[in-house]
Amino acid sequence: MKCPYCGALETRVVDTRPVDGGLAIRRRRECVQCGRRFTTYERPQLEPLMVKKRSGKREAFDPDKLLRGLMLACEKRPVDPERLKRFAYTFEDQVAGPEITSEEIRALEEGEE
Ligand SMILES: [Zn+2]
């Protein structure tokens, strides 16, 4: 995990403990570069974003799958792979509702280019 203070890529976990009666994990991290500490929480996501396929089937949104699709689609185009990663991994936060159709995902992808 990236350091939120200086942006260094390497941080180490100095403490890990369960919180909320075991429903979440709290990790204390220390930046290898600037030495500052910050805390992250890891929780299960109870309501994953659902993707409604054209066939009517629904499946849980998978950022890695979206990223693979984007990589393939952009293979022969000069698109920064970092930008694709950012798009895929922040996608869930950009969607307002609990469900999205595969067509809507495609429209958002095209808006990104
Ligand atoms: Zn740092």
C-alpha cells in the first residue's frame, strides 16, 4: 500500500489486530521512506456491485476482469496502463447504484478514452 504522506510504494505492517468483534482487521503501517504511520481497515464488502449481463444473468463486479477486458481492448492503442488500472480499481466507487448493466460499463469505458 502506498504511503498517503509521501507516496512511497513501500510500507510495512507494524501491527495487525481484529476489531469490531472480528468483523474487521486493523493494520498499523509504517512508511519505509518517510517513517510516518497510518492505519488501514480491511472489511468484507457485504453488498458487492452487481453487473447485469445482456443475457439477464447477474454477477458480482470483478475489477480484475474489467481490467483484463480494458487491456485487451486497448492493446493496439497508446493508452497508459496505469490509467486503465486506476479506472478499473476505482470503478466501484464511481457507480452510484447497487447494480449496473454491462452496456453501462462499456459506455463508461468509452468515456474514459
Ligand atoms: Zn512516506
